[in-house]
Amino acid sequence: MKRIMLALALAICLCPLAFGEGKTAASDDAWVQVNRACELREKPEGDAEAVAKAPKDAELDYIGKSPNGKWYHVRYKGVSAWIEAKDGALKWATFY
């Protein structure tokens, strides 16, 4: 029984690799689509310095969110920054 459980666990872990997905973290499967042009900020604060600007419909890599959930931590064109959650929609890819 232990061998069957071990084989099942191994198969589940290796399944994405077998299909070429290679995803290793939830953030690899997520992005934020900007619903209007917005500034990307250095910190999750409205008065923080803007470090970049994203155009409407841009897709930003999702890193995480602020503890209060009002800001998304994103990466865009190599820049790690924050946008207000109201300015974007969090999207998740689903792999089978």
C-alpha cells in the first residue's frame, strides 16, 4: 500500500513535467491584466514613487499581494512594482 501511495504521489508531482508545463509555483500560473493605464509603484502606497507605467490591457506577472489585499505585487518588463488591485484583474491559468 505504501508503494502505491508513493507511486501516486510521484505521478502527481511529475505530471506537469510530462506535459511540458514545468510550472513550479502558483505565481508562475498567474498574471494581472490591467483594466486601465496605470502607474506601477515602488511600494504598496498611493504616494509611493512611480517606477513604470503599464498601458491598458497589459499583462503583468503576478508575484503576490499586500496583506490588506488592496495592492498586487507584479513584474513588468523586468521591473518589480505594485499596482492597486482595483486597476487590474488577477487571472489564473489552469493546466490539466
